[in-house]
Amino acid sequence: MQTPKQLDDQTPFNRKHVGEQIFDKNTVASDPKYHLSILLRFMWEYSLSVNGPFFPLDKPHMDGENLTRLDKADEAIWGEEVYFPTPPFTWIKDIMPYEIYRDFLSDPRLQEAKILIENVENEKLKLEGSVQKIINSATSSVEYLEAVKEQAEDLGKRLTDIKREGNFKLLAKAFSTLRINKNKEVVYAQFRMWLFIVFLIALPVSVFKHAYYAGQIKCFDFRVIDLRSVNQS
């Protein structure tokens, strides 16, 4: 033991039931048996606390036989009991450890800790339920998104097919329009060709007609007739 605080921290049972009597100087002189009993109680509890599961049998005050010998000592050695009847020293080794354990189990702080653990367990179950709901919701959302994705992909394929079909229709319409325009161009070209042919035919006719009315044709006919007359002569 290094400090009085360490003694207080390791001996809560006897501090609770004995209090400050161990520090009462009058007890040492007036009732040494009671004082020794209290002192051994604190020493036992402290040794049990700091040594954990290892029972320090090498300590004289932890030897059960020594406690038994103290109980067998002549009462005349101790003198008259002044304060309270002193329990047997063997009570320290036989009963007190169980009393410490029972006192620990009945501690309100332990009960609060048990309630807290139960509450934590309940909250844990609630949290697990909430987490499971979130997981289920997320799973449903993922499945929904997958379904939406599949629908979107299917719709995309349909739109692509419609677009291709629309492109074919537009292309056919474009070719039809081009064919109509080409037919118009052919008709127009034929019209120009026939117009040019008519012009070629009409031009000589016009020239001949103009010459005829101008007398050139008559002179030509006269000359021809004259040549025939010469040949006849």
C-alpha cells in the first residue's frame, strides 16, 4: 500500500460497515481484540483486492490457522469488551469474503449498471432493427434502381430502333423528293431541247420565207426557166 487513498479504494466493504474506527486511538488501549479484528478485516479485504485470484498464503495475516489460534486464546489476554461484541476471527476468512461479494452484488451502482446494460442491449436491438431496415430499404432501392436501369436500357433500345426507322423513312422521303426534282429537271431539259429543235427548224423556214417575199426566190425561178429555154434552143 502506497497511500491511504489506495487503502480506501481497495477496502470499500469495511469502510462502509466499520467506518473510521480503525483510526480511533482509544480503541487500541481499551479494546485491543476489537481493534485487532477490525485491522485484520481491512488487511484481508485489501489483500483480496490487490492480489486478485491469487490467494497470498505466504502472508501471516492471511493464514487461517493464525486466525483460529486467535479465537482459542484465553479471553483474559484480551480483557473486557468495551465497544461491541467481537466476532470470531475465523469469520474474517470464512464469512467476510462472501459478505463482500453479496454487498458488491447489492450495490445500487451495480444494479444501475445492470439496468444500463439491459438498456444498452435493448438499444442495440433497436439499432440493429433500424440498421436492418436501412439495409432492406437500400436493397429495395438498389433493386428498384436496377429495374429502372433495365427499363431505361430497354427504352433506349426502342428509341434507337425508332430513330433508325425514322432515319430510313426520312432517307426514303429524301430520295423520293430527289426523284421528283430530277424528273422535273428532265422535263425541263426536254422542254429546252425541243424548244431548241423548234428554233433550229423555224430559223431556216423564216429565212426562206423572208427571201421568198423579198423576190429572191422569183429571180431564182426565172434563171432556172431561162436556162431551160437556152437548152431547148
